[in-house]
Amino acid sequence: MKDAQPRVTRLSEYRPPDFLVDTVDLRFELGDEFTLVHSRLALRRNTAAGAGNAPLLLNGQGLSLLSISIDGQALEASNFRYEEDLLEVPSVPERCLLETCVRIEPQKNTALEGLYRSRGMFCTQCEPEGFRRITFFPDRPDVLARFSTEIVAPREGFPVLLSHGNEAARGELPDGRHWVRWEDPFPKPSYLFALVAGDLVSLDDSFTTCSGRTVVLRIFVEPKDLDKCAFGMDALKQSMRWDEEVYGREYDLDIFMIVAVDDFNMGAMENKGLNVFNTSCVLAHPDITTDAGFLRIAGIVAHEYFHNWSGNRVTCRDWFQLSLKEGFTVFRDAQFSADTGASVVRRIENVALLRTAQFAEDGGPMAHPVRPDSYLEINNFYTLTVYEKGAELVRMIRELVGAEAFRRGSDLYFSRHDGQAVTTEDFVRAMEDASGRDLGQFRLWYTQAGTPQLLFRDEYDAADATYRLHVAQSCPPTPGQPQKDPMHVPVRLGLIGSSGELAFTDAGSAKATEHVLELRDAETTFVFTGIPERPVPSLLRGFSAPVKARFDYSSADLERLMRLDTDGFARWDAGQTLALRVLQSRMAGQGGADPDSGLQSAFRALLLDTSADPATVAQMLVLPAETYLGELAEIIDPLAIHAARQSERRALAHSLKAEFLDCYSRLTPEADYRVDPVQVGRRSLRNACAHYLSLLGDAQCRALLREQYHAARNMTDRLAALTALVQGDPDPQASGATALLQDFEARWRHEALALNLWFSVQAQRPHAGALEDVRALLGHRDFELRNPNRVRALIGAFCSGNAPGFHRADGAGYRFLGEQVKVLDPMNPQVAARLLAPLTRWRRHSPLHADGMRAVLESLRALPALSPDCFEVVNKSLAAPGG
Ligand code: TRP
Ligand code: ZN
């Protein structure tokens, strides 16, 4: 049941809880028809909160209350009230035991929040506000309690019963049921609660911590998936070691468990000692998982594990502080991925994600600060801004205070706040206290939304060997924030001379080839003396700040950076800037026969350079994404952007066919498949070449790709060949792609994760008739609207990754999305609201498209029972800009 008008929650209205919970004892009786949840809360009035006689208010959503008592006395109906998702008991003793029994129906829970069933098993998702769908509780992250959980279920079908902490007891009941009791010694907020019951098997291992304790590690899956756990286990052990070595963080319980669940709204969840994972984020096997999939899995396993400290031991005071745990933990998992793999390539991938998706969010109607100050539905705030931009903020702090002070700061943060629920302010203060740096102005990054712009200009005076770099910063208005103050921005700078990097000093510092400039004012000039020649500035090395930077580089400047810059990220970025120009001139209609000799010669040099790192070259061959091009344009014309990018890719394929072929055949696959940086890099470059070659649609390349598909011994190479033929080749009939799609389907029909790839490849085939393909696939026997992964693989992939299909001029793509959201919203509002993202930016499109997008949003707004999730997205999208 939904509120008629969702209420706004504001940070400014935060108040400490009136009641605290010392212990929670839960008892679940799981059943097919219904589940009983018995709860006993040891409550205590929070004297620090002030209000001495405030009523007891507990959250509870959709619960059937069967009994309620205080200190053993059943409550009369007149002594409590359960209305509008709140249980109110007007008068309770200062300390008391509240016992309730509620009845819930997990088998009917399609929203996948709270307790629900996924392919027969019982599982939970409580973050952020799912626990209130299980039992009555002050369901807010600043109430930390010690949990014990008893689970009773039929042995048949549910041999495995899991919750947190340590198993304390187990037993059998005479009726064929059994029970297990778990006790978690660490106080935790309700959002970290988890329970799992099912017919599961586990891969078991162990880890010895730095202080010599042995921790049991178990990954639970359905029996058919037991062969897909080894990689995740390895990633887990690596993460545990890394967190000890890099952050001094040791694991704190005797057992750490992961459970893989098929129906899951997001990637994974860090419940204390019992992480629950979307199968797509933990199950891995070379036959069904691509290299990108493997790396993603390692990153997510690390992410959830790292939450044990950044999130669980130190948690959030309220949901406005979400980035406290998410931004910091994304930063930590990115550091881990960089340390254990190809660091430059990982950084490039991160930046590409920021620029395409996070910048778009920051420039649209849902833009919000990293620490938002209001929301309607907190589920809508698990965003790229909170996660990815939040991680960039932590990264900038490290850039500003230095690696050593940063580590002292994190140690101080963890020791000062262990067991507490705190704020982003507490995090920044720990960094200040440990480093002695003033981060006062830096705090604006947490409260101001929008992507800052830096405009650079330079001057070189040969006579006195002086180089001046001028910077002007600004930040565009965002909803509710018309005016912005200048930010504190770290700008990592190098100066590239005609034959390489120059050493220089910054404000009297020692000579070095790189410095971190600190920008604070709206306009600044940095002066460098003793510079022997006019340099090309290498700006924002490593992407030292999440900003849009402009500098009027000549093509020769960019080529110099691509050739001589020692910063791998900056070399890639120079190539992206060069490519951007070529694409922008194509879009402006200047796309003649050979508009881009600069790009072609740069690509040729890359393909011929056998000493270059293949993984980096592969990244450099990828033209800027369509969404990034749109983000940079005044008015987004998705069809023109797609056409320009496509024709440029085709032109490159034509003029560099020999080089692509040569590079492709040089990189023959190794016999044994391993996910190591060298192999992954080689495969990524070979497959990048394959994709260019597919655009030619010639017989030779088709034969090569079909051969690759059939000869492939792993999903990376097989899927790359299939994708190239389906999406690159102008004619899928002649290319043989149709037959390969059938082959793929037959091979992988029973592997849900592989079949998702099959749905996505087709959903993203760029042509005007793609909508009809997608409609046909909705009727496929294996398509299920109830499984979020499948919805994302088909509907999500089409709407956010198929411009010609989704943005077709008659608006049918938009109406299709509207229809799907309308059906999905009553089932699963979280997933429905996320699907709407491509429509939110309608104002930036030309009227032809904007009208169609707006019409769909308006039709959704007119629905009688829209969820708060979709309501918020739809209303903010339609609101007057700046409002
Ligand atoms: N805390 C989870 C993470 O590590 C996010 C998450 C998982 C989540 N499942 C969710 C958030 C469901 C909201 C709803 O990033
Ligand atoms: Zn997280």
C-alpha cells in the first residue's frame, strides 16, 4: 500500500531517535502460505534526545499484527495504534520489553524489499527501509542493536538456514521442521539484517587474519552453480588481505558468508557477516562470464567486504549520509581493483562512467548533491552521484592531503567512530584532524550539485621563460541551487615540452615534473618560471577532479600529449579530445571524405605500435560514448550523434582495415584462459579490432568473426564475435549472425546469466526496427518481468543503449518504455523508477523528441497509483527547470 502523496524527508529535520533498542530477538517461522515473525525488543528511552514523554513510534509496512505485549502484558486495542505504516504506543515505561508477532507473505513480495522468495529460497533485502516490511522497528540507521535470530523451517526444501554472526544452537522439531539460532555480537542498524533459507550448497574455504584468527568463508549457491564460486572466493580472500595491508582493517567475526540470489534489485548487499549477492555479481565461469564480468565481480565482492568497516562498523546517521559509506567504499574498491589489475585502464573505465552517466545525472532534473538535503523516496538516491562522484570526493581529499595523511585520517575515522552512526562531516573532520589541512571550502563538494567547469587559458613569454596558466571555474545551476560558490579543486599538472616532460616548481616547491595545483577562487593565474620552451599543459592528470575541463588545444598539441605524456590517463584523454572534435565536426555537417586525418593517423600509430600496452590501446580505440557527446551538446540529437559516431567508426574501419586485421591476427588467443591483466588486455584489443572489422560487412571479416565465435573457448571471445556480427555488421542475415544467435540460445538456454547477454545483444542492435525485435523478445518463453536482471538485460539495455531504436522519430520507443513502466511499477517500483532515467533528460532534446518524452512522463503522472519511486522521478522531470 502506498501513500497518496509521498512526503518529503529533509536533512534539516533530522532528530535523534526517541527510543533506542539494546537487543532484538527474532524468531521466524517460514512457510509457503505465510511467515510468522516474533520479535522481542529491549527498548530504552533515549534521554539524550530530549523529548521526555514522546510516544513510542515504530515503523511497520504491510504487517498483520497478531499480538503485542509490553513486559509480558498484552496491550489493549485502545493502548496502541497501527496506521500509515507506523505503530504508535502513546505511553511506555522508560525501559521495557516489547513483544510482537506479525504475519507476512513473502511469496507475494515482488518488490524484493524485506523478506521475499527467489526461486523457492527465502531471502531478505533491508537497505534502506526494508526491515519495516518484516517486523516493527525504529527502522533508521542510527538505532544500533544486538540481534539474535532464530529461523524455523521445514527441513525438506530448506536444509540451510542462515543469519548473522555465529551459529549458537540448532535443533529438530517433531513436525519435520528444524531450527537454527544465530547471534551477532556487534550492534548494527536494521538495514544490515539478513536471513536466508533454502536448498543451498556451499564452497568453503578459510582465511587467517593478520592477528592469526581463522575465519571460515562460505559461498552459498544452488547446487547447479557450485562450479561458479571459485573466482569470487579468490576475490574475497584477496580483498581481506588488501584491507589489512592498505587500511589496517581486520575482519571481526569467525565466519563470513556470501549467498547468491537470482532475483535482486541491485548488485549486492553488505549485511553483517552475510552478504547477499545478485547471482550476476558473484557467479563466474569462463564459459558464461566475460572478462568485464570477472573484473566487475571482483570489484563488487571487494566492495561489499570493505563495507564491513566502511558502513557496518562505522555506519550512517541518516540516509542523507549515504555517500559516507558508499562513496568511501567505492573509492576503496577502485583502489583495490587498480592495485590488483591494470591501474590506468581501471581509471579510464571509471572516468568514462562518470562522464557519460554521472555528468548526465548532475546536469538533469534529478541532480542532487553528494549529500542530498531532501528526498521523497530514498531508494531513488542510490545514484551515480552518491556512489561515483562521492568516491571522487574521497579521492580528491587524498590528492590534497597526501597518501600518508589520508591513511592516518582513515585510521582516526575508524577508531574515533567505531560502533557509531555518523555523518560525512565526521569523515571530513577526521581527515582534517589527521592532516592539519583546512578542508572548509572543500566541503562545498558535498553540498553543491552540478559538474563544475574549468576554463583554462595559457600564455608563454619566451623572453623571461615564464609560463602562465589561467583558470576560471563555474558551476551550472541545478534544481534548488541557482547560484554556486567556487570550489576547492586539485588540479594535477604536467608540462610537456617538444621532447618530453619538463621539470618545474610550483610556488617555491622543489622541482618536479608534476604538481597538484589548488584552485580556490573563481579565477586564478598560476605562474611558472624557468620554463625553457612553450609547453603543452597536461591538465587534471589521472582525472584529479570530477569536472569538465576546457583548453584550446591544437591538434598538434593533442598529438604531443598522446605521444609524450607519461600519465596514461592523460594520453587517453588527449585521444578522446581529438576524437570529440572529429565527431563534433561531423555532427556540424562538415563530415567530408576525409575530415579526420589526425584521428586516423593517431589510430594507425596505435595499431602499429607493438610495444604499447594492448589494454590501453583498446581503450584508446573506443570513441567517446554517445551519451557523453549528448552531454556536451547544446541540444541532444541522439540520432545525429549515433550517425556521426557510426560513420566515423566505419570510415576508420575502411581506411585502417589492414592495420586492424594485422593487429587482430597478431593477438592470437592463449590456450589456457586466465583473468590476468596481460590476457585481458590482449583479448580486449583483439576484440576492439574485431568490432571495427565487423562494420565493413565484407565476406573476409564475416568469415573471421564466425570462426572466432565457433573457436572461442570462453565467453569473452564468443560474445565479442557475436556482438560484432549482430550489432556491427550492416546485414545480419548475410553475416550469419541470425544463425549464431540461435546457436547461442540453444547452448545457454539454461544459464540465466548467459541468456541475459543474449537478450542484451539483440536489444542493442542499432536499427530503427529494434523496437519490434524487443517486443518479440518480451514474448520469449524465458523472458520474465519478475526478474530484475532480465528486465535490465532487455528493456533497460534497449532504452539506454540503443539510440536508433529507442529514439525513433515517431516516439514509439518512448511509449514502449511508458507501457513497461506502467506494468512493472506495481510489481517492483525500484526497478521501474530506474528504467525511467532516459526520459528524465527530455528538456535537453529537440522538440520532436522532447514532446514525445514529455507526453509519456505526463501519462505516467496521470496514473492513479504511481509508486513514490516513480512519482518522484516523473514529477521532478516535469517540474519547471531551476525550481
Ligand atoms: N549497500 C548496497 C551496496 O553495497 C546497495 C544495495 C544493495 C541496495 N541492494 C539494495 C540499495 C537495495 C537499495 C536497495 O552498494
Ligand atoms: Zn555499497
